[in-house]
Amino acid sequence: QVQLVESGGGLVQPGNSLRLSCAASGPSLNHYSFGWFRQAEGKEREGVSCISASDRRTYYADSVKGRFTISRDNAKNTVYLQMNSLKPEDTAVYYCNVLNSGAWGQGTQVTVSS
């Protein structure tokens, strides 16, 4: 059974940066793609970024492209989301997901406010 734990969220001012981590425990996930999703209050969960297993191909939502960077460390079963130039619109709970597995973390709160 896969367990995912997100961390790194917090309260920051606009323009600042955060790095989110998603640590996975259980079986090796080197052959799985990972995705970051977020859900703002009153809105549906949306995809932010994902990274494939073998070639580490990446995808970014238009709203974060150029500001966020996804990466992974297979040896640690961990994925990261570097978030730069944060905007108030980025405020949400961010979730890690192992794509096509149904495994989700509990989420980490990101709040961007002055």
C-alpha cells in the first residue's frame, strides 16, 4: 500500500517561493508518474503539474507555467514542486498523486498573502 505525505506548505507573501515535497512510502514507485493537484476553497481540484517515470517528461498548467518546476528523486521515492513568484491565486491545498493508482496524500496548505 502506497502512503504519500506532502510537506513544505505555509504562509508567504506574493513573489516569494516555496518548495513542496511528497514523500512516498511502500513499494517502489519508479515506474509511476506523479502529479501535483490543488484545490482552492470553493473550487474543484485541478491539475498543476505532473512528471513521468522513465523520461521525466513534465506537464504544467498554463496558470503556473514558467513559475513552477516539478522534479523527482527516485532513490528517495520523493517528488518536489518548486513554486516561484507565488501569487494570491496560488492559494490552495496542494495534493500529491500517484497517477493511475488512486493514491493521494493528505495535502499541504499554501497561502499567499500580504
